Amino acid sequence: MTLLTTVFAAIVCTIIWYRGAPKNDMKVSYLCWMYWGASLMWLVDAIFEYAELGAEYFTPAPMDMLNDFYLGLSVVALGLIIWLVILLVKDPKGVVKATLFKKK
């Protein structure tokens, strides 16, 4: 479930990035790279787990699936938090700078 969650997030993020591809104002490409990297990590984990468990890999317990889904959601949420920090630091539209240096 972690692999499916991160691959789904990576695909959605890539579609959003591709729609506004020439200009990358919102720095969505960083989010794409993080999610595709996480997907690659989970793919390698799945390959090694399949090598260890064999056919049992395809019949996980429901509680294990739920735990893996929560872990996948946690990875997606952490990626979003990192992206927001990058967005606030880079401030592509100048909103943070305008707010901080606003004269009263």
C-alpha cells in the first residue's frame, strides 16, 4: 500500500506539473521528484520483500495493509510539508516578502 499511495501521489503531482510545465512558479517539480523518489524506494522494498516472502507477499493481513496505507499517507504528508517549506523560502510570487515588509 505504501508503493501504491506514493505512486498515485507522484502521478497526480506529475500531471499537475505537466499542465503548467513551461513555468514552474509553484515549484511542483520538487514535489514530483520527492514522490517519484519515495516510489522508487518503496519499489525496491517491495522487490526485496517479495524475494523474502515469495507468494505470501500478495496475501497481507488487513491490519498490515492499513498500517502500510497510513505509512504511505505519512510520506505524502511529509512531502507536502517539505514542499510548503521550500515554497515559503523561495517565495516565487513574492507574497511572503510583501507581507513581511508591508508598511502600515
